[in-house]
Amino acid sequence: MTDDTLSRPPVHALLADGTTVCIRPVRRSDHEQLEGFYEEMSPENLRLRFFAASHRSARLAADRACAPEHPGYRALLAETAGRVIGLAEYDSGGSGDTAEISIAVSDGLHHRGVGTLLVEHLVSAARAEGIRTFTADALSENHEVLRLFTDLGLRTARRFEGPEVRCTIGLDESDTYLTAVEERGRAAGVASLEPLLRPESVAVVGAGRKPGSVGRAVLHQLHAGGYTGRLFAVNPAASSILGVPCHPSVSALPITPDLAVVAVPAATVPDTAEECGKAGVRALLVVTAGLDAGQAQDLLAACRSYGMRLVGPNCLGLSNTDPALRLDATFAAGHPRPGTAGVAVQSGGVGIALLDGLSRLGIGVSSFASLGDKYDVSGNDMLQWWESDGRTDLALLHLESFGSPRAFSRTARRVTRRMPVLTVDAGRTDAGRRAAASHTAAAATRTMTRGALFTQAGITATHSCGELLEAAALMHSQPLPAGPRVAIVTNAGGAGVLAADACAEAGLQLPAPTPELIDHLLAVLPDGAAVGNPVDATAAVSEEQLTNCVDRIMRHGGIDAVLVALVPTAVAAATGDDLVRALTRAPARRPKPIAAVRLEQGLPVELLPVHRGGTVPSYAEPQAAARALAHAARRAAWLARPAGTVPDLDGIETERAHAVVEAYLDAHPDGGWLDPRACAELLECYGIPQLTWAWADTEDGAVLAAERLRGADGRVVMKGYWPGLVHKTAEHAVHLDLRGDSQVRAAFRDLETRFAGLLTGVVVQPLADRGTELFAGVVQDQVFGPLVLFGLGGTATEVLADHAARLAPLTDHDVHDLITAPRCAPLLFGAGGARPVDLEALERLLLRLSRMASDLPQLAEADFNPVLATPGGATVLDARVRLLPGRPHDPYLRRLR
């Protein structure tokens, strides 16, 4: 084993049944335990592992795993409660890209996913070390290990050699493998949440006798809410609290509870968690706030050591409104209304607001989790739970941070195909540009990064809790629109104008009615009605006329949704017409969405019951209705588009790229900006087109370079360079339009004089043709991974800030969205009669940039500005790349936070 192996920290992950295990490298001190691990195996298990049952096998296997440094060898073990339950190893012999793998699992623990989990971690480690293939020999009767290899999701081939089978396993990362890993993780995650969200017994530790304590409030909610399981309180100074039996300690309880609610002072939380773990408690809900770093570390260590899932600390609690359970382990003022919305928040205050809003709307809650400081259970866990619980059809999130955004994105992409996932985009106030050297880092704001995550995952991102509830009301009650075309109907012209403005501002379209539709509407509306868009039905419109008008618009193929803006009038009051009833007496489920706006409405959004079942959303402001319809239209468009794929790229030289990076970091351990030659070589490894250039460090060299590179017009560009220089234009280190040797010499002498002691050389290039100057770049976000940015380039790139962003790796859909999202996009498609640029070349450049960022975790920033786009191609005119020491990180590897 190597020092690098020993330095890798242990990680915790979930087995198929939800049990927590520790996965870590083998240490030399593990020898005795590993030998015992093998000695405890049955003769049959030993025979299947070693092809023979020998007493020497255990010692030899332990010797091998615990031996000193062995190039190309890695061993990982799985342990629970300090006991080794599995071991997996590979050995490449120190060279080549193929390694032999072996697996062993304790008797009695087969079929729980121990071996599969270990192999997944070995696959991740092997890929990082350049290994591309695993081989394994197994007896043909060893059906379990053969099934393990087959079910991994990797490309596997078998060759039978007498009683043995030779398995060859390709380690290429594919969507098939990621999907298989994801499915195993989902099943394990849901199983681990059972004691949290479906506990058969609950104990509240720290329930006080006097009113006002948080623990007593949680106990009251559980008891008054009718929790159907067994309920206990833990307090050494009482025998009963609120009619609930009380015991002096967790260990004194008559049974071991599935869930312990911890509401004790912060200083005693770690000891309480330790006591719960020793007693066999399976999950903790810690509502206590104010833990310091040491207490937090001890709390999480206890949870990991004893395999307890944890919600909190510093949280409002959790609930499951299933009538068979009625779990309300919160200290909210009221009980959540049972329903179909899953809610996960970090802020307790936001949680209370959403619970109240969903209850008021009648949507209700299936389950609720206040994640608090989110030491363990995350939004990703809750999405997986809602996907599987059979009760949730709407997911609402308020997340201030992400543990593994790329894993969250994969889960969300899957879940959003089944139900709307809505979020409040918290933390948008960090909108200022970060203090960074490159254009890319300056553009990659937190808002842009989160926006990319939400857009790619199909999540509906709103700006406030109110907007979240507005959108949820419409998506819960109405079908999705087929497109963004909206018809507005009103009984007051002014209200119609307000609604039209709101729709336009939300990005919706207001198509003019066709002559046929105009005739149909005039036939059912009162005299004086104006049939345009909006349709002004006038104050004289009756209930029946409004119903007929809306129904005819619904049947029109050129309209995707209807917005009805109503104001109370004396005319309707005198005739007894109830125009709102015209919207609610229709069929329970119209074929297209309808939203009402009632300017006199007291509440921001309501759901009006339809007499045949169903509801219609009603808003107090036209802006709210328009926003909700726009969110629904965007969701419909996302669902209508097939899932994107990451295209295969030819001509990629990954190993050469790694060599360039390693050579630079060997010479510069702290990282830095690549010089022009190293930068160009790195781009060449990924086939990224660059304008021809030459390096010169003397005046004569610059003249010779210019002679070689001059185009038909004889003009060249000279750019000064010294280590650390990023913005050449800002430093006035660029000379353009140089003609003849004398101008080249003068330019070189100018740079040499002004930057004496700094200048190490110059880059000479031919003057580029005319075209559209664009910007492309990557910044490696420590949390979100590589973010690819694209937009208008040149010297005004930061001033105009016309950029779009997507998280790598880019799919074919992502790269299309990147190109079409910036405001400058019409320039690329031939605005004003100009010829369109080569869009395919631009897409290829962005895909190759994305691949480079995905391959190289050491790539901190890449800045291509400008990228010249013309009808004949896309070329990088100037590139800067910054490297930092970094270790490959597998965002999809199964592990707990």
C-alpha cells in the first residue's frame, strides 16, 4: 500500500438494506482482524474465494492486503461496528491499464450489497489511476460473484476455461453504469430513511415537564397528532409527561425506538447520540441548535459509528401525514394537513410558511423534513423518498447548500420526469462578481451556477416562497400547457392590459385570434365586446357568456392556456351573475390550464373548488398568474425534450493532457497560469482549434515569426507575456495591425521597455479575419464541479455580462442551450442579413472544452477570449489556463456526506 492510499480518509455508505458501513483502505494494523475475517468463513465460502479450502489461505490473504508498498495494488475493506465484513482488492502489477480484482464477503452478509459497494469504490479508484479494465477468475459455480459482475452495469465478457470463468470488465464510465449505481443508491437510501419517516416507535429525549421547552413541544405534537406507533419520553425527573410514559434514559426504555428525537442542551448532544447508538436506535432527529465544531463532529461520528441516519441539528423537525402513521415530530404551531406535496427545507421559518401555505391551499403535505444544518440527510435523500413513497406528486425544496450537486442533479432529472420539483433559489444576494483574475471566474457567480444546476435538472426555480406557492397551485391543479401561447379574457379593459403586460414580461406569447375564432367569440359575447388578445368581454358579460367564451378558446388549437382577469361590477351584482362560478362549474379537468386573476382577492393565491371535482387557481395579481403559467410552460418544454446525451468526441488525447498537467504541477506545486506553449499543447490534446501563433523572446525572433505568419495582407499581432499576466489588453501589452519588419521591431522594443524585468517573450499571430468575438471558459467550482460559460467576448465581456452557463459534462441539449441563451445569439444566426456563423464548429469547441474540464480536476480556470466565430468555423484567438493541485473526485460514488 502507498502513502497516498493510507492518506485517503474513510467514507461511509449504505448497503442495500439501509445499513451504514465504513469503506476505507486497508492498514497494516488490520492484519489480525483480516486473518480472523477469513478464518471465520465457512469452508465452502473459502473454496469459492480461493478455489480451495486451506488453513493457510487466511494468513496469506491478510499478508497480501497488509503488505508494505506494492505498486499497482489497492485494497479496500468494509466494516461495521469495528468488524470487517468485506474486502476487495485489485492488482495491476504496477504497469499497464488492466488489473485483476478479487472480492470476499463475510458469511451471513451475502445479498446485502457489500461486495457491489466495494467494487464500485474500487472502480472509482482504478479509473483515477488510469486502469481501464478489471479481470477476475471465478469458479463457474460461484453464481453470486458472477451475478455481481453482471449486475454492475459495466461492459462484462465471460470466457469459460474448464471449471473456471474468466471475467473481463470494462471500466469506461457510461450512463448505463451511472444509472445502475444510482438505482442501487436510491434503494439503499430509501431503506435507510424508513426508521426516520416510518418509525414504529419514537422516543423524545429531553422532553421537559414545564411548558416552553422544545422537547415538550415536539412530544405534544406527536401525542396530540395521534401518532399510531409507540411513544416514549426520556427525562430522569418524571414518570409521565403529557400522558406519555417517561423513562430516565434511552437504555431504560422497554423497547429500542426506531427514532429518537433529541432536544437536550448542545453540550450533551454527543453523549446522547452515543447512548442512542449503543441502545440500537436506528435514526436521530436533533432539534437542538448551537453545537460547536467539536460537538458537531462527535455527533456525526456517533451516527456513522452506529449506523444511524440523522436529520438536523438545528431544525424544526419532520412529519409524515400518512393516516396509518400520523407522525408529527415538529414544534410547529399546528399539524400539517395531509396531502400530496413533499417539502424539504433548511430554514424552519420557511418550513412553517410552506406548511401553512400548502394547508391553506388544500394541497397538503405527504411528508416534511426540516434539514437544519444538514449533517446527513439531504434534499437528494428526500427526493428519492418521495419518488418511492406512493403518495407524493409535488416536491418543494428550499436548500441553501448542496452536498453533491452533480448527484443531486442526476436524481432531480429522474424525479422531475415524474413530478414537478420546485425550489426557492435561496442565496441569490451573492450576485456580485467574485474577486478573480479571469473573465471566466468573474462571470461565474453563485446565481449563475445554481441557475445552471436547476435548468439542467428540470427544476422550477422561483424567487420567493410566495412565488413557489403560486407555481405549486397551478401545477397541482391544472394540466401543463403545450406551449407559451396565452389568451386573456377579461370583463374590464384595464385589467386586461395589466394581464397582457404581465404575460409579456414573463416571456409568454399573446397570439392574435384567428378570423374563425373571432367569429365564434362574437357569436357568444355581448354587443360591444372587443375580440383581440386580450378579449374584452365588457362589464355586461353574463356567467353563461363567459363560460361559452372560455370553452371556445379552450378548443382553439392556437392557444395553450387561458388567463381570466375579473373585477367585481355592479352589472354582475344586479343580474345575479357570478363570473367566478363560470370558471368553476366547468368539467373538473379542462384540456388546457386556466388561471383566474381577481384583483379584489385578499389572499395572494387560492384554489377555487370546481363543482365536479378539481380546483382552479385564482391570483390577486396578474403578475403572479403569469409567472405561474410561465413556469408551467417551461416545465412542459423540458419534459417534451428527450434527455440529452454526452456526445463521443474523436481525437482526444487524455493521457497526453494528464502528462502536460503533471509536468506543470511538478515544476509549480502551488499551481498557476500555463505559459502559452503549455496552454496550446493542452488545447491540442482536446482538438480545440487555435489561431496559428509563434513564440519569440528576441527582437529578431519576433521578426522571423512575423515573416512566417503574415497572411495575404501582411499584418500581424504581437502580445506580450510574463508569468501571471492574464488581461493583456488592460495592461496595454498588445500591438495590433503590425505591417513590415520595422513595425514589428518597434512593437517588441516598446513591450521590452515598458515591461522590463517582467517580459519573458511575445506571441506573434496573423491578424484574424473579421467575425463575431465570443467568450468561452470554464471555472472549477469546489462544490458544483466544472461550470462552462459562453457569451459575448472581446474587451466588453465583463461590462455587458452577456453570458450563459451550464455544468459539465455538457450534453447535446446543454450546448445548444448555451449557444442560444445569451442576448447576442441572433448575431450567430445571421441577424440583419449577415451570414450565420458555423454553429456546428462552435458546438464542437464547447463540447471539447467541457470534456477537458471533466477530465482534469486540476483545471481551475480556462479563459478563451476572444473566440472568433465566422461562417467558416470557430477559432480561439487567445487562451489562458490556470491549474491547481487537485485529486480526481467522483461525484457519483456512493457515500454519505
